[in-house]
Amino acid sequence: MTNEQEKTKAKLNPAAWVIFGSLVIDLIGFTVILPLMPKLLDHYSITGGSSISFLESTVKTLQETLNIPEKFNSVMTGGILGSLFSFLQFLASPLAGCLSDCYGRKPALLVSMIGIAASYTLWAVSDNFILFVFARAVGGVSKANVSLATAVMADITDSATRAKAMALVGVAFAIGFIVGPVTGAAFSAWGIDSSSGNWWFWPAMLSLTLTVINFGFLAFFFTESLPKGKRAKSLQLSQTWNLVNPVSLFRFQLADGIAKKDLEKLRILGRVYFLFLFLYSGLEYTLTFLTHLRFNYNAAQQGKMLLFIGLLMAFFQGGLVRRVKPGKEKLIALVGLGVIIPSFVIVGLSNSASVLYFGLGLYSLGSAIVIPCLTAMTAAYGRADQKGAVIGTLRSLGALARAFGPLVSSFGRITLKYVVQFENKLLIIGIKLYLQHFSSLELDRVTV
């Protein structure tokens, strides 16, 4: 057996499977709320309150000024809340990563679970809009466990197993987005006829219960992946600004001591990661607008479409990305980028369900392989006591992209009179900009 074959057959550290299980539990709880958000916003709109009235009046002014159909008001409100969540996650991820470099991954993960549990508790009793927004804010600040989990994967893997470990993270996301929304919708049915009107109580309690189980699961089964001897000595207060400054994040200034050549490669990967997620999240968020306007899809058909995407992503991540040979991550990432670009065009130009689903198939393939491969490449850099900062910075750049991508894309999509024509132009312009930026980075210089 050759050395390359031995690397390909290398087994994952058992801790990787513990982290995988934790992510599956967490992401099921996280996605429970997704199908309930429109109904939740309708509930708070009906019950009233100065806070949501102010937000609704602002959205209504925007709607009237830009001649946006009134049916999109709740979607815009939900988009604002989603951007708030991602922006807070953007602020929290690097800080959590640096703290875990100093004090260990396990304490940071457990603290994150406590914060997430608190957010679900607040959601369960949120009988007014302010409390609901506060619950979402607490959840956003606490949602650093994904970047911490990725840092753990970086701790316990080498070049032979890193791609497999990162593929597991992707599979966990796919499973969560398949199971969570369906389960949330089912649990909400228990409370629809409740005289208290608190119909979201059971879905919230499901998320809370899963988080408590996750806390116990990590406490008992996860073994610290960063020994004390490999931890950073301290977290300097002077680093605080670098944790929230986008310029510093793009420059990976938290990763002190990395060789200049490697640091430049990290910055290239960070820019590619940000730009990809900026464009990807824009299409991801506005996909339901396209299918509603062009194909008149209802909620059930939207759910079927999202289930199709989730199942394909799980298949590709489990069957393809997990088998990527060491050193081939860059090539596979380029293949994913090459596949997802035409998928944007096909989805944008689709005039039938069959064409749409063909485009979504390519979209699912590209989505499944690009992020795990870019993450695996990034995780190769830095010492053990720098992995948390490196991965936290990368995840934070992703959260920043997700905070602005949907807003920019949805603004462009719904403010023009001829939506369908514009969306295709927007995709083509975005693709041109992406290719120009991608080629200028000379990614072929980046090796793992």
C-alpha cells in the first residue's frame, strides 16, 4: 500500500464523531424555528406592541417608497432579524475562538451551550416582540459552537484526515436542515389550539431539551482536544479591536506568528470564503422569492424543494467530500466553484420545475463541497494554540458575508419593477465579479 493510500484510509479521531453528534443535535434545535418565523411575526404583528409597530412602520415606508408588494413586508422583517443574528455571530465567533485557545475548547463549548439554552428559554416565554428579539440576540452571541467545533476538528486531524472531518461538519448541517424544520412544524401543531396563544412553546421546549442533552453529551463524552501545554498563554486586551474589525479579520491579524507566506495564503482563502458566501447566501435567501414569483410555490412546495437540496447535500458531503484525498482539497473546491456558477444561471433562467431542479442539483453539489474544502485548507495553517483564532476568524468572515449578502441580494431583487429580468442580470454581474476576483487571487499558489 502506498503512502498516499495509507493517508486516504486513515481513521478519524473518535472525538470527531462526538463533535459530529453534538453538531447534529445543535443544528436540529437551531432549525426548528425556521418554518415558524412567518407565523411568529404575524402573531406579534396582531398582538401589537410599540417595538414591532415601529419596525413595521419602517418596513412599510420602505415598501411604499420602493413600490414593494406588501406581501414581502414580513419577509423583510424576518430578513432584518436574520441579519441581526448573523451579525452578532460575526462579533462572537473570533472572541470565542481566542478564549478557547487560552482556556480550552471544552469550557468554551459548554458556555456556548448555556447561552444557547438561555436563548431558547427566552423564546419559550416570549409573549412580546422585544423579548423575542432579545432571545434571538442571545442566540446569535452564543452561536459560536460551530466555529469551536471546527477548531476541534483542526486540533485532532492532520492532512490525511482533515477533509473527512470537515465533511462531517457539512453532513451535520445537512441533517440539521432536513430534520429540524419538519420537526418544528410538527411540534407547533400541538399548540395551535392552545387558549394561551403561546403555540410556539413546544417547538421552543424541543430546542431547549436538545440543547440540555447536548450539554450533557459534551460534558460526558468530549475529551479536551487542546492540552494545557499547547494553549495560548493569555488573551491580550489589545486584541479586542482585531476581534471585531473587518479589516483586521480579512488580514488574519489574530494569527500572530504565522509565517508571512502562509499568512498571505490565509488572507487569500479568507477573501475567497467571504466572497463565495456573500454571493451564495444572497441566492440562498432569495431562492424562495424566485420560486414564489415564477412558479407560485406554496409553503409545502418550498419545503419539498429545501428537502431536496438538503438530501443531496448530505449525499455529496458524506459520499464525496469525506473521500477527498489529502492535498486535493484545492482541486475539489475549484470543481465546486465551477459547478455552482452555472447553477446560478440555470436557476435564474429556469422556466419549468424540471430545469429548476436540475439547477438546484448542481447548486447542491457546489454548496456541499466548496465550504468544507476551503475550511480544511484554512485549518492547515497555524500552531495548535492558533487554530481557534484562525478558524474563528474564518467563521466570522462567513457570518459577516451572511449578514450582508441576503440584504443586498433581496434589496436588488424586490426593488426593481421587472424582477425576473433583473435577477438574471444580477447573477451574471455577480459571476463576472466573482471570476475576476477569483482569478486575481492566484489560488493555484495555495497548497496544503
